[in-house]
Amino acid sequence: GSGKDRFLIKKLHISRSLPGTGDLFSAVTAASLLRGENLADSAALAGDFVCACLAQARKSSPFGAEFENSLPFLTKSGPFRGN
């Protein structure tokens, strides 16, 4: 692109915050980019994954976002259509 491409990703606001969600977002975005997806699709996948993690999380956790149960979201049968 020309560096001027823009996109907006809208997600439902979840009124809780857990440590590690930014790290999860960055990791999923980077992995998706490395698999050849474009930035908009990669960021959308990462946003969906973080939302899935937050939806399953307990009210508060001193250990941060609990992502383990949401990992199948990133498999071939999930939206991450990897080979």
C-alpha cells in the first residue's frame, strides 16, 4: 500500500481489563501477518481473539488474561484458516 490505507475495527466494549491483552493482540496480529494475511484481517482476528479471551475470563485474575481455553479459536477449524 501507499502507507495511507486506513481501516477501523469495531468490537463490543467489554468493561474489564486484564493484564496481557495487549501482548495477546500483538502476538496474534504478528502471527497472522507472518502467515500472509493483510494487516486489517490480522488485527481483526487479534481483536476477536482478545474478546473471546475476555468473555471467558473470571471477573479478575492476578495472572492476567486466561487465553488457554480460547486457543482453539486460532486453529484451522476457527477463523484462523491456516494450513
